[in-house]
Amino acid sequence: LRFTLAAMAAQGRDIKLAKSRVEGYRNFATKLWNAARFAEMNGCARVASFDPARATETVNRWIAGEVERTAKAITTEIEGYRFNEAAAAAYQFVWGTFCDWYLELIKPILNAADGQAKDETRATAAWVLDEILKLLHPFMPFLTEELWAKTAEVGPARDGMLVLTPWPEARGLANAAADEEIGWLIGLITEIRSVRSEMNVPAAAELDLAITGASTGTKARAERHGDLIRRLARLKTIGFAAEPPKGSVQIVVGEATLALPLAGVVDIAAESVRLQKEIDKAKAEIAKVDGRMANAEFVAKAPPAVIEENHQRKADFSSQIEKLEAALKRLKAAG
């Protein structure tokens, strides 16, 4: 509830509290708790001498920089009394960056044989979780204090309660090379997932990926992270080609073009019809909104919140149309 109120407390606006929003942030709290359980089950315990600045694994150097950027953003927003922006930055980092990406990217390391990479990754994950608890404490004091005590059961003793722990400070942890490498990896996987969703590709279907126009560096990255890309993007194979295969949907990532052959996986003609229907439906919704907003009597009597809601609906449908039209264009090119 406290996090919900913070997240909705935009300056100059009344809070229109809804039970669904509270439930959403309850799910966020559950996500954090489960992340802590995952770390515990995989031996991610705190190490007294651990220094994130000395991490050597690319994924660990990347997350350390992300922690610092997030801490800076949250600090700036809290000091400026923009509590909703601070809560949003915390939410995006914990759910998106840490849970959805970092924990997924380190699973192969945690499942591998014991060694330096595994030890470093366990210590890094535990350190990140500690930093998350510090940053979330102003918004979720009871949950974070409980997790602070729970995670103290393994590893070195805590100096005290979380409420008395110093706030995170900048230490220059960002690493440009790690940011670029992991950013490329996340961008590639995200694009493939988006195409799968747009094209209605069955979740269980494993696709082939052909990369054209790739530089030497991109080829090295694709080979280095091949197993991760195949697992997270649900691919059967990753190969390099001079030209995109016939009947493939194409995506541009950096200087390279990714080609996903969909012939035999989806009915291209039927999928084109479906996408066009979705576009027409969204355009009809925009027409309804425009009709209401063109009614002077409606605009004069409607509360500001209703006017804002209509503007937001139009923006959402416009964004949806843009994505659908891009998907339809790709599909027609594949056919």
C-alpha cells in the first residue's frame, strides 16, 4: 500500500486509488521475495570482502553499473520530492533489470561447475539484493527489513538493522564495454520476442535465426552468447548467411539484420488478415475518442481526469497501430 501511494503521488495531481494498483504492487513485493529465495537456493550469500568494482564477468560488471545508475536516479527523485518517479525507477530496476534479465542471464553460470565465475556471480547477486533492499526501504520498510534479517542468516553478521544502514553512494562502477555487450544481448532477445508475439508464433515453436551483414564483433557476440540467445528467444539454431532466407521476417539490430523464417510455422496469409483486423479495430477506437473530444459539451462538462484518460487512450491506440503496421509490413515482406 505504501509503495502504491508513492508510485501514484505525482506532483500536482490527486491520487485516484484503485484496488487493482495495490494488488499490482503486492505482486511486485512477491516478485522481490521470490528473487531473494532464488538467490538463497542458488547459494548467493554475502561475502564480507566482496568488491563489485573488481568483478570480471561481463554480466556482473553490467549489473553493478545498473545498480549505481538506479541508486543515483532514485536519490535525485527523492531529494526533488518526486516520489512517484523514484518508485518507478526502483520498480523498473527490480522487476525488469534484476529479476527479468540479470537472474535469467546468470542461470547458466549458477548451474555450471564450481569455480571463480560462479563464486563471483553468487557474491554479486547477493550484493545487488542488499542494494535493492536499501533503495526500497523508504517505500517498503517492513518487507525490506524482514528480508534484511532473513539474508543475514547466511554469511557475515550484519552491522545492524536496515533502517540504520548507510544509503548507497556512487563509486564509479559503470563499465561501457559491459553495458554495450549486455545491452546488445538484451536488445536482440527483446526484438525476437516481440516478433514472435506480433506474428502469433506458438510459444513452443523453436525458430531458426539467420544473421546477415554482421560485423566480426557481432559474430563473436552471437557465438559467445549463443546458448543464452537460443534459450531465452526459443531458437533452434543460430547461423550466418549472405542473404536472408526466403519467407523470413527481418529485424535490424545494430549493423546486422536478423532473419526468422516463418514459412510452415505460421499461416502468413491468415496472420496478415488478423493484423489488419487489429489495425482497423484500433483505428475505430481512435475515431470514437476523436468523436467525444470533438463534442464541445462533453469537453466542457467532463472532469479533467476523464479528458486526460481519453488523451491517453488515443495515444495508446496510436502506439498499438504503429506496432501492428510495422508487423504487417514485415509479414508482407516475408510472404
